[in-house]
Amino acid sequence: MKKILTLLVLALVLFTACGKKETISKYDEIVNRGYLIVGVKTDSKPFGFIDDETNTNAGFDIDVAKYIAQDILGSERRIKFISVTPNTKIETLTSGEADLIIATMSITPQRALLIDFSTPYYVAGQSALVKEDSNIHTFSDLKDKRTIVVLGSTAEKNIRRIIPLAKIIGYKNYKEAFTAFSNGEADAISTDDTILSGFLTDHKGYRMLKNKITKEAYAVGIRKSDDESDDKLKRNVNIIITRMQKDGTLKNLKKKWNLK
Ligand code: GLU
């Protein structure tokens, strides 16, 4: 009887083992693939842009991505970059096209319903650019003024909420937005101080408003998953960012990219 019972238990164990789906965690999938796929900006100097001389991705966010690739895969070159805009960041991640999004992306409660965020690696703030001789000095001066924003950015939502009377002109990306602003299509352009300062270093005749109306905590976007084994990716990204904070990497990157 005991023998039969043992055999029965053994059969049950084998049956359950065979029936179990073979799953591989997102982290191990990346390691097996041999490279990371990261969604980055290509028009947001100094965080994510294309270096004209080398024709390669460059910027603070790109350096963060390289550090992560170095840690997970042993080489900072093991990355495939794909270009995202404020409106495509989330979808590029949820569709599975990218493993991570590192693209001046602020943590917001609405976004946190759709994707996971790492611990923050930088804190920016929303401001606005105007012409040097403009009579706009504060955000409330934007009332009745034409203000450019990029669709899907936190800046778009904030301006609509805080200055409902501003005349919003929306563009798909920062390249188009800055071109329109330089062509005099609006009185102001509003987004993070980081991206605005990138434009200011290359263009004369403009100034940034002194006040910042938000705190934008940038974090790495990671796909949500019901599978517990996928936590490994987020856990590791968090460990890596904490190390970047402790070993001075983030401080050095701020210096490298002329950020405060
Ligand atoms: N940090 C802001 C955001 O996540 C603005 C940057 C951007 O438009 O990419 O929406």
C-alpha cells in the first residue's frame, strides 16, 4: 500500500512538473538576447539627442542606459536604441518593443498605472522660454499668449490646468516644437528646464522664466508584469541606479552635461 501511495505521489509530481509552462524572466530574456532595447529621445539635448559628428545617440539618458547595459551585459555597447516621443514612450514599452524607456520621463500617478518606474535618477522642473525682450516674466503672464508644448508631455497637462486661458499649440516632438518657436509661431515654449537649457546653449536671443512650476523626477520606465520573476529586471535597475548615485556617476554626468 505504501509503495502504491509513493508511486502515486511521484506520478503527481511528474505530471505537475510537465504541465508547468516554461517561462523565462524578462531579465534573463535580455541576457540571452545579448543586448538591451532602450527607448530614448533623439531631440532633447542634453538628455537624448543625435551627436552630429558621430551620428550616434548621446546625452545624459544615453549614458544612464550605457551604464545599465555595462552592468547587466558586460558592455555599454550592447544596446539597441529606439527613438521615442512624449506620446509614444508608454506604448513603446507596453507593446514590448523596448525593454526600458530612458527618455526624460517624469514619474506621474497616471503613468504609474500603466508602467513601472525605477527610483528616480534626476529631478528637473517645468519652466518656459520666451524671447529676451518679451514682456512675459511669470507663468501667469502666459494668459492669452500662444504657448508651444509637446503633446503627451507633463508640460502640456500642467499648462492646460494651471493657465487654462493660454493658447496651446501642440507639436509631436521637440524638433518640430523648437523649429516653430524659432520661427516666431508662439510667444513661449514650455517644458522641463533641462530640455529648454539644451535649446538655450545653441540659440541666442531667448531667456528662461525664473520660476519652475513643478518637480519632474526622471526615472527608467519598465513594463508591468504579473509574472513575479520579471521583478528581477526592476530590482536590478534600482540597484544599478542606487550605485550610480553612491559612486558619483550621476554627479559626474551632471557635470559632463552642464546640468545643475
Ligand atoms: N519630463 C516631462 C515628461 O515626462 C517632459 C519631457 C518630455 O516631454 O519628454 O513628460
